[in-house]
Amino acid sequence: MIGQSNSVGYQVSQQTKILIFDSGVGGLSVFKEIEAKLPALNYFYIFDNAAYPYGELEHETLTARVETLVCQYVKKLDIDLVVIACNTASTIVLPMLRARLSIPVVGVVPAIKPASNLANKAIGLIATPATITRQYTRELINDFSQSKPIKMIGSTRLVDMAEEKLRGAAIDLKELEHILGPMKNNIDVAVLGCTHFPLIKNEIQSVLGSEVLLIDSGVAIARRVESLLTPTAGAGEQGQREIYSTAPPWKEKALNVALTSFKFDKVRHHPFEI
Ligand code: DGL
């Protein structure tokens, strides 16, 4: 369990439970980075596929769902630390969740700050249609990247492609090229501002070209989680891993096969009423 300690942050035992939340499978890209550092923790991955895609959801609907779902699961599973592994949600729900929960809540937002230090020409932000219009994203750009031009693409189709790839489908590179075309040859750093996109990183790289640096927030999030725990938290045997959905997932069999590579069992459905 995690309890607030005076100087180091949080005390952790072998029982430490981490909740990772997203609308779909994108958060697995963040989970992968965290569990590479901290394999012995207990991981509970919850995805709200009943309301997928979050990038096209009304503000109020999204905040209400995330607040209710996350708070319910935190209580039910006695969670110690929450990771909102979704840029679309993190850019609006973090203050409200932090006000309601007494445990740490780590969010994922587009890596504009590191991108602005790395770019010489221009930055590309690839995210969901909602994330590119968020006030939070605008502030990140104002604060950290005023001197570099930013080109933004908000696409739900890219999110779908990542969902499809995880279930074994091949990505149509022509289609990807059509979506990313407007930023091709115009940028030198691209921010993967949706947690689904590291799952199709190789394909994005092949379309944008090897000279474009792709960055995401996964490793930084893993470092942040680690910094909130005691040094011994990552040691020991592999912990418990469970994955829950709010609706029966499409191509469930194929999804379950893919989940074995993340060392998760089959998806459990937990229909959820707001
Ligand atoms: N994975 C999510 C993100 O990081 C959102 C995908 C969606 O449901 O639109 O933004």
C-alpha cells in the first residue's frame, strides 16, 4: 500500500496496486514503459471502450465518465496510484481527479516541452481531434514552444489503426501517408500526443522519414511513477495483472492473444453505469 510519508513521498509494499486508465489499448504503450521499470507491482488496466473514442467525446461526458470510473475502481480494488494513460483525458480531468483522490494521480500530456528543445525546424503534434484543441495543449505550446512553428494533426483514424494493429491487422501505409501528408517534409520532430500512437510508431516513422525524431511521454511517465515509489518497489517477482473493459471488445479473441505479450490475462467485462 502507499501511504503519504514525510519526505520521500510514498511508502510502498509488495501489495502496491497501480491503476492504468485509457479509452482503449493505447495505455498499454505507457504500461509497457512502467512495467519495464517496476515489474513486481500489481497492475490493473481499465479501458472505457464503451465510450471510445475519447477524442470525439463531449467535454462533460468525458470528465463525468473518467471521474466516476476511476474513483469507483480505486475504491473497489484498493488502488495506490493512478495513471491516466490518455492525453485526451489528462488534458482536462487531472485537477478534478486530484481533488477527489488522496493517492497520486499521474497524467500523460503531449511532450511539447522536450520537443521544443530538440527541434531545429518545426514540431509536429499528432494527437486526437480533442487534444489538439484543448486549452491545456495551447498553454503547453505558449509556454514551451513559441519560437518553433507547430503543425498539428488531430485524427481518430490513427487511433483506430493502432487498435486494429494490436489485433493483428496490417496498417495501410498509403492511408497513413494520406493522413500525415500535411506535415511530411515540414517538421524535424513529431510528438506522438496520443498513447495509441507508440503502437504504430514504426509505421509513422516510415511515412515521415527516418530524419524525423518521434517522441512520446511513456518513459517520462515511468520515471515519474518510479519517483513516487520507494526504491525497492520494482524488486521481486512479477505482480498481479488484470485488465477490464466497460464493453465487450471487438475482435476479442485477437485482442486477448495480443494481451499475452503484455503478460495480461483475458479481458474481463465490467459494464458500467454512470
Ligand atoms: N489514447 C488516448 C489518448 O492518449 C485517446 C484515444 C481516443 O479514445 O480517442 O489521447
